[in-house]
Amino acid sequence: MAEEKKKAKVLVAEDTESNFLLVSYILRNQYEILWAHDGVETLELYQRENPDIILMDIRMPRLGGLATTAQIRSQDTKIPIIAVTAFAFDSDRERTLEAGCTDFLAKPINATALREIVEKYVDKH
């Protein structure tokens, strides 16, 4: 009997439960979903769980997404970090990429766009 392929881990850094539930609902059949409620928890889960990709909300309590991304980047330049934010202006996109995010996804979350961006980076990682 063939061994079942292990699901890739998606770490969702998101302080709003409804946003997390939406992302989880869209991705849970294909991926193992981990939830961090803020940047501090994101760093803890990143260290402990070794995720394949991080979906990073930019505005979170305790430690924001850009600061969290910078800390992760100081240790790991390869893990895909996707900024997920309601701030969708070009200047916001540039700021997230300059901070070390791999890519950018605007809120409200579009299921197709979310699946595509996760597949794009999980297959590479």
C-alpha cells in the first residue's frame, strides 16, 4: 500500500477569526493549516512547526506582519511569505515586498487566487 503523501503546512498569521476560518475552509483539504493569532505566535509556530509557506496578515497585535517577516527573513531567506492585507495600493505592495514578503494577496480573499498563490509557492519550496 502506498504511503499517503504528507500535506504541506500552511501557517496562517491572522488575528481575525473570520478571516482565518475562510482561509482554512479554502485550503484545508489540500494542506495542514496552522493558526497564529499575532506576530509573536507566528514566530513561535514557525520555529516549532517548520511550515512550507506563511500567509502573513500585515496588521496584527503584539508584532505586526512586516516586523514578523523581517525576523523570519533574518533566519530563513527561502520560505515563501505571502502578505495578505486589506491595503492593496501599489505602495503597500512595494512595502511588503521590501520587507521580505515573497508575494502579495489582497483582502477580501478570493478563493481561486488564494489556492493559486499557495500552489505556486508550495510546489517550489
